[in-house]
Amino acid sequence: MLLIKKTQDLKLDKVSMKENENDYKDTYKGFTKLVIWGTTAVVAILAILALTLL
């Protein structure tokens, strides 16, 4: 009975680790999108400022 309980606990740990890995991947995807959009916005602002100085 104890062996069955330990096996079930290990299965639950694997499932929770998968969920944590998926959360990590979602966070990483969101962060990379933020960096790309932020960089694009800065470049656009700099280009507009450069054009106003001409």
C-alpha cells in the first residue's frame, strides 16, 4: 500500500513539474515579445526624433 502511495505521489510531482515548465515557457514567450515591442518602440521614437532634427 505504501509503494502505491509513493508511486502516485511521484506521478503528481511529474504533472506539477510539467505545469511549472509550461508556465516558465509562457513567461519566456511573453518576456521576449515585450523586449521586441519595446525595442521597436525605442527605434521608432529615435527615428522620429532624427527626422525632426533634419
